[in-house]
Amino acid sequence: MKLLLFSDLHSDFRTATKLVELSNSVDVVVGAGDFCVARRRLKKIIALLSSITKPTVLVPGNSESNEELLQACRSWKSARVLHGNRATIAEIPFFGIGGGIPVTPFGSWSYDFSEDEAYDLLRDCPSGGVLVSHSPPAGALDVSSDGRSLGSQAVRETILIKKPNLVVCGHIHGSAGQIDRIGETTVINAGPQGIIWEL
């Protein structure tokens, strides 16, 4: 299965247009959150992306809530929004968790969760498959521009226990486009330009 992975578009319409074109060459598209900027212009960027006809898995970032993303994607027939739940595509389970984890310093507009809340949301994550998390796991692809590790312990522990084949994340822009491993699991901070990955 060939995947197109991306995150953190932040209303970049030119890059979104390129992703729509790239989607024609893959089987499944995965968007790991932050489609808009601080809750603004979400419907416009999703309207552009919704011309993707391949099965698409999306999670909310911290720039849009789950409810806002579900609403924006209502007419996008090939898309599934995941947040604490799963979808199966070609017998492969995809599980999603969105938002900033742990809570960010950005204030009330940011869609964030504590580590305790994240453990609860990740409770039903299946073994194997693909975990899509807006926030990266602690210690992998999570270093900010000022050198701090800002990833989630809950996401990291879920990876160690459930051993997904692939984790797709974003959120920390300084690690965009990079690949790491936790045990046998490949972790990709997808970034806005898109990465094609063979699963």
C-alpha cells in the first residue's frame, strides 16, 4: 500500500494543490493535522483538499478541533476524521489522535490535551497498523527550534506497547520531513510538502 503523508499545511493553498496532484499516485492519503491557522479558513483549505478521491485519513491538529474538522469534511466522501477511534482500509487499521499533547502555551484557540486525556483517547489503539497523531512521541522528531523536547509521553508509551508499523505525526515544524524509529516502529513527522511511503 502506497501512502501520501502530510501535516501542518496551515492554509498553504499552493502546497495543498500539489498534494491533491500527488494523491493520484497513491492508495491512501494521511493528513496529521493543522490544516488551517488558529481556527481560521479551515473550510477553504478542506474544500481544496476534498478533491482527493483516494481513501483519506485525517486527524485534527491543535489549529482546529475535532468538531470543526468533522463539520468541514461533511461532504468529502473519501475522508475519515479520526480522534480516539479507528478506520480499517484494505485490512489495515488506522487509529487517530489529534490536538496538541501535552497542552501548548498558545492559549484558548489551541485544541490541546493533557497527557492523562491522551492516555484515555489512545486506550483503544490497536496493535500493528498505522497510528496518526498530530503530536509526535516524546524523544522522536519532537525537538523545538529552541532545543526542547515537546513530544507526548502518552503517544510514546502507546507506540512501545501497541507496536504500530507506522506513526505519522507533525506539530513540531523543526522536525518536518524527518524519519525516526522507536523499536520496530517507523515514525514520520510528515510536514506540509508530503512524503510518499510504501507500507
